[in-house]
Amino acid sequence: MAIAVTPLHEHIGAEIAGLDLSRPLTPATVKELWQAIDRYAVLVFHDQQITDEQLRDFAGRFGELEIGRSAAAGGRRRLAFPEIGDISNLDEDSQVRARDDRRRLDSLGNRLWHTDASYMPVPVVLGMLFAVTVPPPSPFGAGETEFADMRAAYDALTDAQKQAIEGLVVEHDVFWSRGQIGFTEFAPGEREKYPPSRQRLVRRHPGSGRKTLYLSAHASHIVGMPRPEGRLLLNDLTEHAIQRQFVYSHTWRPGDLVIWDNRDTMHRGRPHDEMQPRDLRRATTLDVGSTLDEAA
Ligand code: OGA
Ligand code: MN
């Protein structure tokens, strides 16, 4: 069955219609979806009814799946499959987490503009979020997820700016990003388990051939540059990249599945009514090599 692709924004995001994600995909459909990902970077599917197992199986067609920081930590979880990340404000018994709950405070780091797992030596590729329960709005947001097009942001730099940043290497550290919101209570051993990683700042996306800025809240400094200078450059580039013309904001409905490519986008969650459940489930595909070994 041919899929229908409708762009949602000038640069980034397309809605995909004509697919039931609970059913096995044909290789031809996987190929069509990859083409859409390479072109639009973010894909939106509405009105899906899938279990965690079906989400895992669907995502697994696009690459090996990540076991996230929280599932890797062990202990009792709300969700059965380690490949399904719990992107919710709920505890193991499906109760809304207390305001000072450590897991909740850690996950508030998702409100900063970031690309997932850039602190890992081999970072991730696709993120896939499925909405089960969507919360009511708050004064500062309705739990939207926003996506910035880092290819369009790169393209909009001047030639002199592009030249100045070509070849730069950035260090990414999850403890740096969490520290920015004042979260420093990591579980014992976690710091040792997730040391910083180095990533290329300018990447070439293998699917589209387009250059892209690889930035993230995890980005702590630029290798070989005095820290204050590198941080200010990272701030300037981030400020440039998150201008509204580069951003698609997704307002969730239950049954939405959103796929994004972490190699050429940044994303962030928005605030919502914290007293009400927000239940999203995430599958994530792994890359196969370091960004430092990629073709420039
Ligand atoms: C994520 C993430 C943002 C949100 O799942 O990787 O950053 O809106 N989520 O929950
Ligand atoms: Mn994220």
C-alpha cells in the first residue's frame, strides 16, 4: 500500500497516512519511510493503536534498539520491554510521581533542546515516541514536543560561519546537561558508566547528503578551545538553530506516533499540568559508528 506524505512545515516534518503500524511492514514500506525520514527528518502518524511489543517490533525494522539509561539502571519498571523507554511522569505503580522524585527531576532534562544520547560514544539515530495519555495544558505549554531542523539551521549560516566551525569537535556529557537545571543527584556508579563523548559539530547526513549542526544540551565545550569561548560559540549556534522558522511543534493526541532523526534535529518537551498523567513510550535505534569517523 502506498503511503501518503503531507509536509507539515516549510523545512521539517511530514504527516504519513495510509499505514496501520500494528501490522508487519513490507521491505518496500520500510524503504519508503526511510526516504521520508531523510527528506523531512520528522514523521507524524495519527490514530495508531499499538502495544509496546508492536512498537518494539516496528522500530526494530529500522535498526538495533537502544536500552536507555533508566532501563539499564535495573530495578522494577512500569514497562515490560527494556527497549521501550518510559517517557512519562508515572512511577512503577502508574501513579503520578511526586514533585521531588529523582526520576522525574532527571527527566525534566528533556525540556532543554537536545539530541538523544549524544553523550554516548556511538549515539542514536531514530527516536520514536508513541502517545498513550496526553495531559492538559499549563500556563507555559501543553506537553508539546518541538523539533528544530538542524540542516536548515546549518544552511542559514553564512559561508564564513560555516568555514569557522568546519572540523570542530564537541564534548557531550549528560551530567553537564542535567547540571544546567540543577539536577546533580545521580545514582551511585552512574557517572562512571556514562563518561563524556566527543562528537563532530558539523555532520553530513548519510541519507540526504545534507550538512547539519550536531548540537545538544549535553554539549559541554569545544575540544581545543578555552571553555568559556567554546560554550559561548555553542550558545550562539544553538540560539540560531532554535529560531521559530526552523521549528515544528507537535501537539500530541493519544494514538500519535512521531519519528525523528537525532542526526539532523534537536528536540525538547514543553511543560504541562504536572498533576495529570502524561504517558509516552519511546523506542530508539542505535547508530553503528562514531560521528568522528563519518565522512565530512
Ligand atoms: C525524548 C524526549 C520530549 C517529550 O523522549 O527523547 O526528549 O516531549 N521527549 O517528552
Ligand atoms: Mn529526547
